[in-house]
Amino acid sequence: MTPTPEGAPPEGTAGKVLLIACGALAREILALKERNGWDHLELTCLPADLHLYPERITPAVAAAVAKHRPDYARIFVVYADCGTGGQLLEKCKELGVEMVAGPHCYSFFEGNDTFAAHAETEFAAFYLTDFLVRQFEAFVWRPMGFDRYPELIHTMFGNYQKLVYLAQTEDPALEAKASEAAARLGLAYERRFTGYGDLEIALAGQAAPG
């Protein structure tokens, strides 16, 4: 077998890009892959519930990069900062891989610049995405203990004013669930259609020849 030149991608990996993503983004990434014909982008996901323990995200991503690096020409991390306090960005720099820009998925779905502009006046907004609307019970209601101690709702959400549903898709059933979630939390409701925002732009950059 002819040895691989130093610095060249491993044999058989040319053009293959692995997306190491948060499980909460799987549906959106697969939809973008199908819509754009990005067949050379391959996807592996880490558990979505890592968001309940953000200190575990960086080591989990680092382990996934180490595991998969031999099999791919390029790896792209489909996480934003996600509560890691900059640790994930620093680790990605150390590992020589890129990641999605932004503080969290609310921001890159709306577009980081647009979200930052809204944040100037939306100090009292609670955000949901399509995934979080679908998984409201598992990722919001039960982890916060509201199923057992409903009195905590006022304690934890008393300073919020509205729930903003940042919608990736046009789905009346999800909109109804988001509106119901706002009512359960005692918040005003607003829906904004974002589509895939900066996530699509970031993945398009990985779809280009590298």
C-alpha cells in the first residue's frame, strides 16, 4: 500500500465531511442535507440532553472528534457555545476544527446579528425552537420540576414577560403547542419564523470544496 503523504487526508476520505452535532439539531440538519443535496456531509449526533449539563459538552465533543478524525477529511462541530463559557470554542481551536458561530441555537437560527439586536430589548424573553416545542415536557417542564411543584413556575418565570417561539418550519401543530407552553408558564406569546438562519449558511460553507 502506498503511504499517505504527510498532511493529506486519510485514504478514501477525500471530500467527506463529518458533522458532529447536538441531537437537538438532527432534524434540521437532515432537512438541509436533503434540500440542498449535500450528500458528502455525514452526520453523527451527541445526546440532546447534554444541554442540561453544559459542562459535559466540551469533553463529549473532543472525544467524538478523536474517535472520528481518522475517517474524515474534515470535521465540523454543529454546536454554538451552548453554555460552555467559551470552553468549546477554545477546544475546537486546539483540535483544529471549526464550529458554528454564536452563543446558542436561538441566536444562529434567528441569525446572530438579528438576535443580538433583539437582545438589546428582550431581557425578559424565554425562547423555544421547533425541537424545544416538541420536547417541552422533557427539556423544560419536568427538568424544572413543574410537574411536581407547580408553585415553582412563578419563582422561576416571574421575571419573564413573553415566550418567543423561533420557528424553523411552518407547522400549525407546533405553533399550537408553543402557544400552550406560553400559557402554562403564564407568559405572553410571540412567534417568529426564522427558517434555518445562520445554520444553513454555516453548513453551506462546509458543503463548498475545502
